[in-house]
Amino acid sequence: MQQGRRKFIKVGLAGGAALVTGCATDTSDATPGSGSTSLRSDGPIILSTWEHGLSANAKAWEVMQGGGSVLDAVEQGVAVVESDFTNRSVGLGGRPDRDGKVTLDACIQDHNGRAGAVAFMQHFEHPISIARAVMERTPHVMLAGIGAERWATENGFTPKEMEIPEVRTEWLDWLKKSEYKPIANIENHDTIGMIAMDRNGQLAGSCTTSGMAYKIHGRVGDSPIIGAGLFVDGESGAACSTGVGELVIRTAGSHTVVELMRAGMDPTEACKEAVRRILRQVPENKGMQVGFLALRKDGAYGGWSVYNGFNYALKTTTLDKLIEPGSDRTWE
Ligand code: SD4
């Protein structure tokens, strides 16, 4: 594990952004004397899970700078990662389920709580854009499976087939033992969740994933579920999650974080409390990572995870970097 961690940090630095550990080191945007464990940005801000969040943030920032809405930004930002077919955890380049099918989950939500989602969906490059279309063009919030695929085709989205030999070989190899270990550790993690605020204080969020590798065909994680993988409420703030989705669904994780902020809690503390609810519910948790990000409507932000190794990409007018927030546990 140590070796993997060293490799991870090296890759992070080579990616052109600094990796800092803990919120306290991130001082350039801090609000001095706030007494909070979170930092605050005065202008526009974007937070995205994991290192792939750096390229997503860059795109989302460009969209907002170009006059696009924060909703456009969170859609187009995560779409960059969906189109990266070397990414084994988001989009059509993701690892398949145990039947060898790549099934995708995504959702999006705006400042006013409007929401769209797709789940258990195959054959489309940009589930996030289909989720937005569901929000904007139907009276529903979520479409799933072949119904979602048919609706997408009928509404102008073009299916795409993607056969990646390396992914197939790995799956065939996995089939030999068919051992399912739903872990989301330093080497094996997925999902991009993005939460953002524009210069007018408008919030939006998005989340997209191919889910846990080698899951049961039909399994849907937290990522497309409003209140679990993502929750945005313009009156209070936004949150998103990554990790073992079942644990997040069972605690309505992102909703919990936002509601705690509404009740006055600092964003980092809210993420910590959401993690602790998971740990209280599943104290025997071994190797099941969950990480949360939070953005309060005043620009305060933070994160927390069950295990160390979770990181997020932060973009503000002055910062563009990876941050490793705190965690309750250390990998053994
Ligand atoms: C899921 N939450 O499908 C996703 C997977 C993930 O890091 O985020 N792993 O449960």
C-alpha cells in the first residue's frame, strides 16, 4: 500500500498541481480568525473528487469565464473525464460489471434543487448530459436502464460502442476467481463528483461514474441518487461523495452534509459527521472508503473521508491544486 501511495503522490505532482495534506495548509484563500476548520473562497469556486478533477475543473472554469452558467460548467467539466477512455472508473472507458457490461450512473442538480439523473445505462459517452436533458426536458428526475437508453436515442444522443481490449482482459482475469471486493482505496477509486459556485453565488453539482468494478449487473450506486452521491440546495450549500455507494445511500450522505451546514455546521465538520454516521452504522467497516466534499453558500469548503488517500481538486481565482483532506482511519 505504501508503494501505491508514493506512486500516487508522484503522479499528483507530475500533474502540475501541488498536493497538500489537510485543510490547514491551504491558507491563501482562508478567512482568518473564522475559527472554522474549513477555508473560504470569496469568488467563484469549483471542487471535484480525485486527481481527474484537475482537468474537469479547468474545463468548468473556462466555461464560467466564457460566460456559461455554473450548471453548464459542472456538466462540461465532468464530461472531460467521461471522454477520457483511459479512465477506468468514469464513462465508457470504465471497468465493467461481472457480466462484462459497462453501466453508467450520473446526476446533476442546480441552485434551485432541480435535478436530473440516469442510472444503469450503457452505450453513451455523456451520461451527465443525458441527466441534464432528463431534468430539462421531462417531468421526471431519473431514468434507468434500457428506458434511459431508448429515451436518450430518441432525444438526439448518439450511442457509442467502446471495446477496450485491456479492460476485457482484466475482466476475464477477474472472472477466474470472481472475487468481489468493493473497495475504493488509493489505487482503486472512481467517480467524479463536482460542486461549484459562480461569482453570483449560484451553486450547481454533478456526479458521474461507471460504479464499482465487477458489481452485480443492475447494481446502482450512490452517484446518480440525489441526496446520496450529490445534493445541492442554493439556500444552504452543496455536497458530493465518492467511495462505496451502498454506505452513502444508507446514510443519505450528501443530503446529510448539506443539512448539517444548514444547521450551522462548518463544511469540514459536516463531512466528518457524515463519515462518522457511516462508521457508527458499519463499525466493522474494513477497507470501505467513502469521501465527502462540501461547499457552503458563503464559499466555505472542506472534505473528509473514512480512510486517508482521498483527495480533491480545488479551483478558485487564486488556487488550482489537489488537496488531501483529513480522515478517520489509515490504511493498514
Ligand atoms: C459507486 N460511489 O458506484 C461509486 C463508486 C466510487 O470511488 O465513487 N468509488 O458506489
